[in-house]
Amino acid sequence: MNTKRKLITKTDPKSPISEQYKTIRTNINFSSIDQEIRSLMVTSSGPGEGKSTTSANLAVVFAQEGKKVLLVDADMRKPTAHYTFNLNNTFGLTTVLTRQKALTEVTHQSDVENLDLLTCGPIPPNPAELLSSRAMQHFFEEAYNEYSMVIFDTPPVLAVTDAQVLANQCDGTILVVSSGTTEVDRAVKSKELLDSAKAKLLGVVLNNREMKDTNYYYYYGGK
């Protein structure tokens, strides 16, 4: 797994792709006038569409903006954040939700200023139940006391119910679709499931689209 490619906003913050992540950040900031977005859930319809890469890079650009950010690996089926950031996954979200350790004991400081990470921790037999538990409500309260933005990387919405369970607890949801590989009906079905779960869908991120006219992006983004 190419960590450098995955965290382009950190390794190459002036690149056209990094500028696109900043544009998404701006759109999220403007998406809710009445209520500040403090928690964001990133999901996809199926695996391999780029939700983990998207959530990690969004966490970086929000931290670069000066917000204190916590990136949470809430994909308790196939966690990847510990690989992306080269961390130990002995303790994490599941450790906090089962009340074995406090949030402050298991978060990792990243090498990006203002960005902390919470890996998944040991994979539990009952992810959906954990995410809908009273312990999860307490987790939100604790996280909001420490951070101005909490970003959750969740499992694909068509695969399991985890994302739907978490959707109505977050201030906003981003659906990632992969250009040329995500079938339209699967994307529509994902949106319907999120709507029925009362998710506040802020928008869709189109991933893996071949970028043309690179100079155009540099002209607007590069300084």
C-alpha cells in the first residue's frame, strides 16, 4: 500500500488532487449555515472505492486549516487507518466503546499538526451494536470536548448496516463513488439507505476520475 499516494495532502499539499480535497473542505464548511459541522462520516457503496483515502485526506486538510481533528477508523470489519499512518492497532475505538480505556489513553498524535488518530482496535463480533450503544453517545460527548472536528471512516453502506447506524449520529455524511466502477444503481441504493437512516448527506465525492487540463488546477490552486 502506497502511503505517500494515499496521503497526498500531506506529502504534496500544492498538487491538483490536494486542491480538490481543499475544495471539498470548503464545500463542507459552507454546507450548513445554521449548524457547524463537527462530525463527518465517510462511506461508499462498496469496497475499494476510496473512502479510507478520502477520509484520511479530508482529516489532513481540516487540520491544515487549524481545526483540531480526530480521525476515527470506524470500519470494524476491515480497518486500514493503522496501515495508512503506520500505527499500532492494539487499542482503539473498540477499546473505548467497551470501556476498557479512556479516549485520551488510546489516541495517537500524527505527524500532521492538529491531527490525532483513533485506530479501530481489536475487531469485535458486534460492530453495529457497538456503534448504536450508549457508549457511542458518550464517545461523541468526550470527542467534542477535545476536538472541533471528528471524521469517521465507516464500512461500505451496501455491505453492512454499520454506516447506517452511525449516519444519524453525525452532523454530515459524504458518499464516495469510484468513477467508472461504481454502478449507478448501487450508488442510488446507497443514497436511499442513507436517507432512510436519516443521514445528513452533504454530497458525493467522485473518486479515481482521470484528471485532464492539469494546468487549470495549478492555476487556481498552486501558489
